[in-house]
Amino acid sequence: MSETITDAAASAPRRNPTWLVVTIAGAFGLFYAYAVWNALGNLIAAAPLGLNALGWFLWIFATVFPILAFALAFAVGFRRPPLLFALVLLTGLALTAVFWLDVVAYATTNTASLLS
């Protein structure tokens, strides 16, 4: 009977310590927060120019996207080993960076289409 308990304990997946999950998520969360803050700053700067619906959608989505990417990366990775958790968050951050570059490129080349 003691072998059954030992086998069950050995086969149970090991959870990461909470402090480690919080530390990794917090470190990457700062970079995601920078992306949100940057997009929000551009939204506030562009709003007085008179944005149309596309302009509002673009800048609001650019503000919300890093939050969604972090939430999805956290949900996918927090039960994985610490290195894989960090890689999942890094992948989400890379996706956020590519999206941000697309937004900046579009807003720079098509400024007139974003204003009313």
C-alpha cells in the first residue's frame, strides 16, 4: 500500500513555487506594461488631432493588444517549467513588438486615413 502512495506522489506533476511564477511574470509584465504605456501615450497625443473610427480603433487596439497577449501567454505558460514559462512570455512579447511595429508603420505612412 505504501508503494501505491509513493508512485502516485512521484507521478504527480510538480508545481512551480508561487514566488517564481510571480517573479518571472512580473519581470516580463514590465515590458508588456511599457508597450501599453507607449500605445496609450500615442493615443492621447493623437486624440486632439481628430481621429476617425479607424484611428480610434487602431490606437485603442494597440493599447489593449499587449494586455491580451500577456494574459494569453500567462494562461498558457504558468503551469510549465520556469524556463518554458519565460519562453512563452518572451514569445508573447515578441508578438507584441511585431504588432507595435506594424501599428507605427501604418500610422506613419497613412496618417491622413486615421484623421477625420
